[in-house]
Amino acid sequence: MSGSHPRSIFITGAAAGIGRAVAERFAREGWLVGLYDVDEAAVQALSQQLGQQYGAGRVVAGRLDVADAEGWAQSLAAFAQVTGGCLDVLFNNAGVAVTAPFGEAPLARHHRLIDINLKGVVNGCHAALPYLKRTPQSRAINMCSASALYGQPMLSTYSATKAAVRSLTEALDIEWQAHGVRVLDVLPLFVNTAMVRDEVSKMKTVKTLGVRLTAEDVAGTVWQLARPLSARGLPVHSPVGLQTKLFYIAAKLTPDGLNRWITAKLGGH
Ligand SMILES: NC(=O)c1ccc[n+]([C@@H]2O[C@H](COP(=O)([O-])OP(=O)(O)OC[C@H]3O[C@@H](n4cnc5c(N)ncnc54)[C@H](O)[C@@H]3O)[C@@H](O)[C@H]2O)c1
């Protein structure tokens, strides 16, 4: 509990996939859940569903494009009215993928991807800091990806944004130690969501490695990172599932040349 309020989580990209699974998990655990997404109809429908299951006062929903810094300020202020000004967990989850040879995707798509996947996280961390600072044991949890371990062909700009999110997480986790705020990230390999089904599955690597994770698996990891009362000792990076853990360890132990070779072979290059 933060003061007299239940613990609270602000989730971006909450309408579908991993964000939705995290919303369902935290609502079930009795948290106050903020659902934000560009797909307002979907996030309102989810809010109604969770409200019926766990109590209407437990869920807040609204439209937020994470690329819009002003939108962030308004959405966080609205959520804080319900939480008593506190925020236990910021979950920077919203993200998009572009799966194509680099030169074949229009430059505007690369730019929009950076705006959402990287600037969206920067916007969120910046806007949420005052709320996190005033909440004991608070955390920012960022959706990273196994593609941050080595740049992925066909997913180049996406990998670059996730490597940047990983780096931002490391830096802020040290900087915000002074405020008592932990900053952590979650790195899954392929997860069975619309992002993989509609876009990322164009990569040969998906066929080679398979899709072994569910959105609920990722939600389980986010829950483990959010739950303990003491945030001390939590790892900065959390690979999800055995396959990702093996890749994570291998990427650390393997020389760059071999990492490059493995990445190329898995992608059919
Ligand atoms: N699916 C995977 O294999 C996988 C693996 C590693 C990391 N991730 C990361 O997990 C996160 C969630 O991915 P997912 O697989 O659940 O995707 P998804 O496509 O199933 O859901 C993404 C959600 O984000 C919302 N969204 C998109 N742009 C937005 C914006 N500008 N502002 C607010 N909301 C926006 C969408 O409307 C959607 O509801 C992303 O950051 C993604 O990069 C996914």
C-alpha cells in the first residue's frame, strides 16, 4: 500500500498483447490499474471488463499516444487523482515493430517506430519521475527485447530502439537510486501476440526459434519485479523463459564475431 491507497500500476499499450496480460494480472492481484493505449475503444472495453470482475474503482482507462509528451502529463495527472498522487509502477510497454529490409521500409516508419519505442519510454520516465519519487519502493519497468542483445537484420531499427531502452534503463537505475526508484527491464524472445503474428513472423529467425512465450509468461515476470516490498536485489535485466535466458548468457560469453555469425545464420543470411 502507498498511504491509504492500493498499489498502482500505469500501463501503456494496455489494450492488447503483453500490456493487456499485465493489466489482467495486476487487477486480479488487487492493484489499482491504469490502462492507456492509442486504441481507446479497446482499452475502455478492457476497463469495463476488469471493472466488472474486480470493482469499477480499481481501473482507470484513457487514450495515450506515448509519443505525445503533453498527453503523458495529462494522463499521469488523471491517474494520480485516483492514486492519491502516488505511482508504484510505471510499465512502459507500448511498442511497434517494422519487419523489413532496412531500405525497403519508408523512412517515416522508422521515425515513427523511434518515436514510440524509444521516445515514448523517455517521455514516460520523464513525466512519471515526480510521482515515482514520492512513492516508496517504486519502480519503472521497461519492455525491452532479446533483440537488444545483438542487432537483428529485418528488425534493425526496432533492435536499435530496444538496445537504447536497455541502456536508458541501466543509466536511470543508477541515477534514480538517490530517489529510491528502481528502473528495470524485461527481455523476452518471441511472444505470441499480434505483433509477432502480423509483423515479426516475416523474420526467418521466428521460424528457426519458434514462438515459445505467451503474454501471460511475460506478465508473470513483470509481477515478480513489481511485487516484493523491497526493490533491492532485483535484477536490472530480466530475460523471460529458458530459451531467452540461454541466449542472454550466451550473448555475454560469446565473442562478437560468433554472436554475429549465430544471428546471421538464425536469420537465414
Ligand atoms: N511480442 C513479442 O514477441 C515481443 C518480444 C519482445 C518485446 N516485445 C515488446 O513488448 C511490448 C508489447 O508488445 P506486444 O507484443 O504486446 O504488442 P501488441 O501489438 O500485441 O500490443 C501493443 C499495444 O501497444 C499499443 N500501441 C501501439 N502504439 C502505441 C502508442 N504510440 N501509444 C500507446 N499505445 C500504443 C497498441 O495499440 C497495442 O494495444 C512492445 O514494446 C514490444 O516491443 C514484444
